[in-house]
Amino acid sequence: MADWPRVSPSAGRRSISSGSPWEAPYGYSRAVVVGDQCWVAGTTDPSGLHPGDAEGQARAAFAIIEGALAEAGFGLADVVRTRMFVTDAADAAAVATVHGQLLGTVRPAATLLVVSALIEPSLLVEIEVEARRA
């Protein structure tokens, strides 16, 4: 892959890294900013501190998301779209409650999906957001 031509970021595009060991080899950024918009990649709780706890994993994911947004010059108040993925429908209410606590006054367009699995079996929740400055 080192021989492949490198793609130059277009003018005004900025990538935000979380330092995750998967970003470079898998070719993604935690967040990408273009103009007044920011897209935050699917985010999980890599800490392992919340095994079997979807609510705890959702809070940890949102903390990482909030940090990426802040580094990009955005905040939770700028979020216009969320997508939440859970591996067990029984966890949907807990994850949605965390979403409501953090974004209830913002009320972004939101989707919550039940998926068969995430990349790591211990992960129960993955969340991605899109933000736009008014």
C-alpha cells in the first residue's frame, strides 16, 4: 500500500484523530471537518471499563465524541444527526436515555438500530454523529 498515491485533503478539510491504533491502518479519522460541518465516525468504548453495560458504553462513546467535536470547534449543541447501533434490542432504551440526557434540548434527527454484532464482541454500542454550525 505504500506505493499507492496519497490523496491530498481538499482545501478546507481537516481530519481529527483520537490516536486510535486502528485509524491509520484502516484509513479513517475520528472526525472530519469541512466548512461548517463535522462528521464523527462510529465511536465505541475502547476502555473495557463497562463490560456488559450498554449505558456505560454509550456514555463513554459520547464522551469521546464530545472531545472530537470540541477539538474540531463544535459542541453537542451543533449535533444535527445521530446514529446509534446496539447489539441487543434490550439495550435500546438505556442507550436512547443517555442520548436524551445529552441531546434532549438539541433534538437531532436520530436513528437507533439493532445489529447482529460490532467488530469486537464485548462492544454493545456504537454511535456516530454529524454536526453543523449555524
